[in-house]
Amino acid sequence: MTYTFFVDMTCGGCSKAVNAILSKLDGVSNIQIDLENKKVSCDSSKLNAEELLTNIKKTGKKCEIIA
């Protein structure tokens, strides 16, 4: 399933932090980061949207589920 999140990213370092967190999760693939529009989407076969959001929040960025 594909999930999309709003993540308050302001620079390349922010997007790298989000990518690093998601890349370490089992079952997460196809990570797409749109820094300009502050959107992150990924596919996950094992984690639901809430579980992914909890992990993204570990970056310290404000975030919420879009779809």
C-alpha cells in the first residue's frame, strides 16, 4: 500500500533524515520525497500509516498523514 505524508522539511538535510528513517524500516520501499511541496510517500507491506508516521516523527519534524 502507498502512504503519503506532509512533513515540514526545509532543507536537504531534513529530507535525508526522513529518507534514512524510512529506509531502515522492514517492508518499506519506493520512498519519494518532494521537498518543495513538503510531501513524502512510500510503499509499505508491513507497517500502516500510523506506524510510519510515528517513525517519521522521530526526525523531530512536524508531520501528518495525507493519504
